[in-house]
Amino acid sequence: MDDCNDSLKSLKIYIMYDLYNNPENVGSQNEKCDDLQEQLSKYPNFKNLCYKISNNLIGTCASLNNSDKNTGSCVYLNYWLYDLLIKNKMLDNSDNISASEVIQKLPYLWTETNYNGKCELTQYNISTSDFNLMKILYDYSFNYLTIDEIKDNPYYSECKRHYCTYINIINHFYNTAETECDTKPEKAYCDKFNEVKSKKDPNKLFLSLKCTKDDVHGKLIHVQEFISKELLSFLPQTAGYIFADESPIEGNSNVSAKIGFSLFVICVISFFLLYKFTPMGDILRTIIRSKLNSSSFLREKLKLQLLKHNEEFENEKSQNNEHNISYLPFGNG
């Protein structure tokens, strides 16, 4: 069902990110962004993203006017911001993303735009891979209640495999975090992991939703909208995830098959030329007639063998640190 392709988009955190990605009234002039573009000329698309960041920060500050600073939508905004810059390849320090040139320049914009001081720029002094894992755990934690409750909705059965596939992917990263946090509890994402482990274990949610292996579909291409292609590439190869802009890699067997087919075509053409245009044709015709007479009785036997083989095949198929996160106190509040 096509509507199911939008099922994950209805999860709350992705609704928030979608609003950030498609803000209203972005405007076409921003002096701070224009200045930063000159300083960051090696990133020609920075200005467009800067306008979007500025617009979203203004909206976030307005929404937090009567709330505590650095809460709610400010947290979403910071996760969205770093994810946006990572996906656009604008963070040049993969070991410490906050030390990247773009992040170091952003206070020039943030100071003015954070007009009531309600949303500070988070400093994630961690690697790109650690940030990505932390964001996956954060997004899942935020979405947990929505997913847990949807099993009581009649709509769920129609789109079950989409949710089950998503949770199965989360399980992989959850298990990765568990292994890391057992030996390195100071990792930045371990607090979020421990929160998920105590109340929102995806392995338990998978069972609660009555998901099975048959509900996990490795070719749900739209999943990469929510978990990046780069992160999905870390999944076990046996998961068989296929992305929108690529096809399965040809293995040696495929290459061999193509070579074999080419040789077969050459043989057929050669045989036809011998049969039609050389003295060998009469000899070949005599041999073929005798073989046809002697082998006709084999046809039914061969047919039965093929049917039996197909039946067996179908039967077989069916069985078959310290947490390096801080805030820069920019703004006038």
C-alpha cells in the first residue's frame, strides 16, 4: 500500500525535522549568512542552509519564550542542524564535529538570531559516528510511544512491515551501543542508551508489535529518509538493504553467467552457419533426425523431473568521555 511509505513520516520527531527542512518565509536576504558564505566559500551551498538555520532558530526561540532554555524544540533543532551539516558534507573534522570550521563560524549567526537566549548552540565534542548513533537512539526514544500505541490501530496491520523493518534496524544500532557502553560508559550516547534500555528496549518492542522475520523487508527504500544511507551501510550484508540510487553489486557468479551466455550465443551462431551454408549441413541434419527419433520418449520423463525439482525447490523456499556535550552561551538572554 503506497500510503504505508509515509507511515514513518508521521512519527513525531520526523514531523519536526520535516518542518525544519521546509520552513516558511525563509527570506532572500540575511547579512550574517552572506558574510559567512564569503568566509566559507569552499561550501557553495552554505548560504542556502544558513538562511534555513536562521529562520528555524528564530522560530524555536519564539516557541520557547515562556519555557526553560535549551529544552524541547531547541534540542530537536541542534540534532537537526548537525545532521544537516553532516549530510551536506560541511563538517571537516570527523573526530570532533564541533571543532569543524562551519561550527566554529556559526556563533557569528547564532549570537544575533538567538534573540531571547532560549536556544544555545550545542557543542558535540564527539566523532561523526558517535553523533549519528546518539541521534538514532534519540529519534527512536522520541518515537517510542507513538510506535507502541499504533499496534492498537486498525491501520497498523496494513503497514506492519514498515514499522517492524524500522525497529529491526534500530535493534542493530541499539545492540552496537550496548556493546560499546559496556566497555566505554563515558561515550556521549550512553546516557541516551541507558534511558532506552530501561524503558524502551527495541527488542521488546519488536516482540510487543508481534513482528517476525517475515515482517522485516530489506528493500523498503524510503527508510533511508530517516536513517541515512551511510548508517544503513553498517548493517550486516545479509540484511540486503537496497538504496534508491543503486542496485545490488554484481557478484562473481553474475559475471560468470554473462560470460557463459556470450559463449553460448557464439556456439549457436557457429552451429547455424555450419548447418545452413557448408557441406556439414547434410551430416548434421541426418544426426539430428536420428536423435529426435531416439529421444522423444525422454521428453515426458524430463518434464516430470523438472516438475519434481521445482516442487522440491518451492518446499525448501517455504521452510526456508565523559559525555562531551556542552552549550555555547550565545545570545543576549
